[in-house]
Amino acid sequence: MVDFSPGLLRAQVVSRVSSVSRPGDLSRPGDRVVDRLRRLCHLAVRTLPASGAGLSVVAKDGQFSLLAAADPVSERLEELQFVLGEGPCVDAAADRHPVLVPDLAAEGSRRWPAYAEAVLAAGVHAVFAFPLQVGAAQLGVLDLFRTRAGSLTGAELTRAVSLADDAVLVLLDGQERRAIDGDGAPADEPLGATTELFQAQGMVMIQLGGTLAEAMARIRAYAYAQDRRLTDVARAIVARELRFDRDE
């Protein structure tokens, strides 16, 4: 049996990156995991030719949750991938290797028709996604957005992979704290009110009499059709302002 314990996984990452020059400490006394990851996204924008950055995690059921972003535009571009079900984050997690698209106008419409159109409209012309993983353990994806087309240099790729490893360490630190606390509760409230999204997903599942996957598909479809934020739709469901019927 493979040991996926946070402590062992963290040791593997530390061993892998110990020879690499690390950036300034991302942690401060009392910091939440989401604060550290948001600071990492800002660091990516400052130290790489990126105009934005976002970081999402993968839950046990395979659903993505937005955890941190460098700015509101990055947050929206990251969330759109979950709404549309396509994008570099989705592919990087599925394929377990970086997805590098230096010219979104040339390649994006073929790979992600709906997502590429929205991203290009936002002024982004290059996207780069780096999976956060240790062996077979998939934790999430770090996405970088850039307003001009062009590839990352070798040094920039190394830097991006280094930041992805930093993100893995932060996530595993959070898992270790939860294991030590023994309460099983999330360490932080993820960006985008993920707790509300999970609650809304459960409510819609009951309304439809279906599965959690069907409920999330309906929520995403509604958000896309109405051009509304996924988090706004989730809040409306939880507040009982919005209800789904199987025959809709």
C-alpha cells in the first residue's frame, strides 16, 4: 500500500527541492494556508513574466476548488475553468504534467473553445499550468496568466516549477496541522466560499434526486448560461433564492 500521509509526502518534496534556492519565507505567525498561497501567487507575478496567477486544489471527489489568486481577474479566469469544465488547470490535473500555451489565440480555440474565447476577451494571450503533486498524490494546480504571447525561458520554467513545489509544501503543512488537531475541519476558508459551494451542491443533489456530479454540472451550467459567478450562484442556492428541478 502506498503511504499518502502528509508527513511522508512533505519529506519527499523537501528532499526534491532542498538544493534549489528558495524564495523568502511565505509563512508568518498565525498565517492561514490560504494567506500563504495568496502571497505565493503575488510572488509568481512579481518574479515571473506573468500578469496573474491562481491556485486551485483537487478534492477527494475530483472536484476543483479555487483556493487563492493574485487579483480579481485571475480569480475569475481560474473559476471559469470549473464553470466550463475545460482549461489548462483541468488538463494539467488530468495529464499530470505542465500545460504550456504560449499563444492562446493560435492554439486555445482548438483545445478549449469556450474558455479561450473568455480568456482572450480578458486580454490574456498566454497560459501556463503546473500540477501540484507528489508521486501519485494529486493536490492541485498553479496557473500563470500573461497578457502577451510568448514562451517561458528555461530559467523561468525552473522558477515556476519551484513555486509549484512551494505550494505543495504549504498545502501539506495545512494537512499536517489538521491531522495534529484531529478535528478533520478545513484549516482555512478557501477563496470563493468553497464551503457554500459544497453545501449548495448537496442541496441541488437532493432537489434533483441525482448524484453530486449531476448537481455540480447543473450549477455550472446555470452559472455559465446566466453569466454569473459560481460563488454567487452557490450563495443564492444556500439562501433558497434559487432552486433546481429535475424537469427544468
